[in-house]
Amino acid sequence: MIKFLLFSLSFSHVFSIVASQALPSYSGRNGEWQLLHESVGISAMHMQLLHNNKVIIFDRTDFGPSNLSLPNGICRVDSSDTMLQTDCTAHSILYDIVTNGFRPLMIQTDTWCSSGAVLPNGTLVQTGGYNDGDRNIRSFTPCNDDEYCNWIEFPQSLIRRRWYASNQVLPDGRIIIVGGRRQFNYEFYPSSWNGVIFLDFLMETNDQGLENNLYPFLHLLPDGNLFIFANTRSILLDYNQNMVLKEFPKIPGDDPRNYPSSGSSVLLPLDENDAIIEPEIMVCGGAPRDSFIQAMQGIFIRATSTCGRLKVSVPNPSWTMEDMPMARVMGDMILLPTGDVLIINGAELGTAGWELGRGPVTRPIIYRPSDDVSNWRFSVMSPSPRPRMYHSSAILLTDGRILVSGSNPHVYYNFTNVEYPTDLSMESFSPPYLSPEYDPIRPRILSADEKMGYGGKLFWLSFQVQAYLTVNVLSVTIVAPSFATHSFSMNQRMVLLKIAGVTDIAPSTYNLVVAGPSTAEIAPPGYYMLFVVHAHVPSYGRWVKIG
């Protein structure tokens, strides 16, 4: 039986555990919620953290006006828009995590239920959407004076329409774009010579009238191949040769895990300290197969409460199943700097879709993927006062908080006479490791190289910690910022780097030498957040460019 616990441990207990060479348990505070803005003017359907500590947030354009005006009397004129051909309100914002300020951005065509990924140079590439935006590509490049940064649109730049597709950055910096509604194929950005490649697997996993395979879960594996999960099935794809190399066993239980039975998925942290890196996929939550039809009739079935873990590189892979403390659909899974997994947002009943979810799950849970079965697997966190259901999103920030925003289970923005009004607020969740109780053992990065190379090339940084314990509880992690939408964080990735040496250079101050990632298959090129983790307590992150 899997254990879970509502924690109430004291700080003095932390040091007694660390002294015995185990990692500390979480603080009894169970995390903290903070309201950042009562309204940012739009509902956060999509979010992406950029390497200048700004967050791109955007919704769709075809629901009418938002609650935020475009600046200087600017209006969007789009004769194809299904609601407003002239719209003077914003449907995207740029949020500054340092100042807590935000400003409106201009999106021209519809970005409803789209996908995205960040190029190695830090530019966000957003792909697809709906209506006149379904084959468009949009880019946003951070700049020093962000008042001059805005979206740039490239009409009809995709070969096929991409609505509910998923993206993954590849080792060579390209982006693979997989699936979407009635799209049983994939293509690349930039476009490749072979155009669109048909993938039978996407047609086979499409439940007629229900789908249950949209926003497929994509994970790039250390061997360079792509793991794709849709519905209850998963394959290993060699996208260079356009060959399916393997199909894995179905996840037990027959409950679909992809939209609209929206579960979530992560690639668990890759550890460069292991002689052989064994990638492991985790999938949590979802909804029974007929939940969508039942919810359309006003019957809201309990969501799926199981998680499955699959070691994909072993000779005979099989799923290991575990039970969460509560059922959850439309939840987001986020890798924390410690290597733990946060599961946040969502509902206990129903499924994704307009008006189809009930019973908001306001308590996040933290899952510790340790192989030590004596460890508590799940810990239940403090609840948010706000339901975050359909069209909400969440991402990890450089300071270790989780940015949470959005929730709009209605066709249009609706704030009155409904059970779950459209939510335009923004809040943050601080996991227990941010508790002041842990300040004595919290590292603080003083300096670090700005670039990191492949092939185990050495990388230098210095850090300070008031009460240094032992190198046995010290680690360095890099985390790729993800594109979050519809319960899946695209391109999310964490690598534990190999420590080459630690040197005491002054009181409470240390030099640390680590080896960069072995290959671009383990860490595709681009910007990553780098954390020093000491006794399961992370520093604030520093941006580093890899490749």
C-alpha cells in the first residue's frame, strides 16, 4: 500500500534526519499560497517562462473582449474572427516575476488550444490554434527593453492545422509537432524535406466521438528517440527514420489519460551520476472512458486516482501502479528542483471540456519518486481558496515557487450565476522547501558560468550556505522551462549533474565544479534553470545556456 501524509514536522527534526544521512522531511507548513493579482485581465490557458524571468501568458481570441485593454488605443482587426472583427482588448500578457507587474501583448489570430516550445536561442515558438490561426506560427523573442517585444505572426507556416497538438524540442534544436484534432501525423519546425509524416498510432488511439488522444504526452529519451503516450497506449518513435521501434504495454485500468480525459505526465529526472541512465515515465490521473459522454448528460463520474511509472529502457517494461490520495482530472504535474513531482489544479469529477468538471481539487500533492519504499510517497499540501479547473495552468519559477493562473470552464468569460466563474486571478504556491525554517541549510548561488557544454565539460559556480552538512546531500539540477497548457507541460525536463568537486573557500562559502550533460539527447540545447540543492532544499535558480 502506498503511504501519504499531511505533514507536521518540526525544523529540529530535519537536522536529526540529515545527521543520519537521509534527506529531511517537508516542513509542517504544507506549502503556502499567495494571491499575486485579483485579475490579470485574461484567463491563463497557456503559460511559458522565458530566460529573462518574464512569463508569456495567453488565452484564445474568439470569445469576445477580455478584461484588459490593448495600449494606446490599438485594436485587433480580424475579419475572420468568429466573435469580434474589431477587438481592442488583449488576449496575451507578459508577466514579470521580479516586479509582479504585467503588460498586454497583441495576438492577431486565434491561439485556442495551441502548443509551443522554446528554441535554443530563447525564442518562444507557438504553433497552431483554431479558425484562422490553426496553421499559423507565432514567435516571441525576449529583449532587454521588453516594451518593444511583442508577438510576431507567420501566417500559414504549418503544413497541417494544429489544434490540441503537442511539441517537443529535439537534440538538434528543431521542434517536432505531433497530432492535433483529426491530425494523425507529425511535422517539424523548421519544416523538413519530407513534410508531414503519417502516424498510424494516433488514428488507432482515437476513440470515435471522444478522441481521448489529444495533447499526446511527448518525452525525448536519452537515446534520442521519442516516447509518445496517447489514450492508454505508448510507443517509441524514431522520428529520424519515421519508424515505430516499439509499443509498450497499455497502462493498466483502461482509463484514458489524454484530452478530454486529461491526466498528466512527466519524464522523471535523468541522473548523470548513474552508470546507465534509465529513463522513467510517470502518468497520473485521467478519467474513465465514458466520462465525457456522461458529463454531457449531467452525470459526473469520479476521476482516476492512479499513477503509473514505466521504465522504458529495460528489456521487458511494465507499469508500476500507485494510488494518489485523491482522484484528479485536469491536474498539472510539475518537476520541482528537488526532483519531486508536484501535482496541482484539477477536479475530482467529470472531465475536461465546457461545463464538464465538478468537485475542484484545491490541495496540491507532492510525490517523492525515491526508490526507498520506506519514504512517504505522497504528501498533501495546503489548499488554495480558488478552484483551478479547465483551462488553468501552472509552471515552475526560478525562485522555486509555482505560478498558477486561469480557469475558465465556459465558452465565454462568465463571472456571475455559474458554479465556477471564469477566474482571471494569479497566485503562487510556495512548496515547503521555501519555508523560512529551512533558511540555515538553503544554498545561495553567488556566481556561475553562463554557458555549459556537452560531453561532461566542467562548469564552475560558487555558493553560500549557513549550515553546510555533507556532500552526500548536495546535488545540482538543471530544469528546462516548460510550455504549460491543458494539464501537460511540454518540454519539461530535469537532469541531475555529476559533481566533480566541492572546495571550501571562505566561511560558509564553497566552490562547486560539475560536469555538463553528456549529450544533447539528455539535455537538448537551450536555456535551463540551474539549482543547487542541499539536504532537499534548493537555492534560487540561475539561468544557464546549454549547447
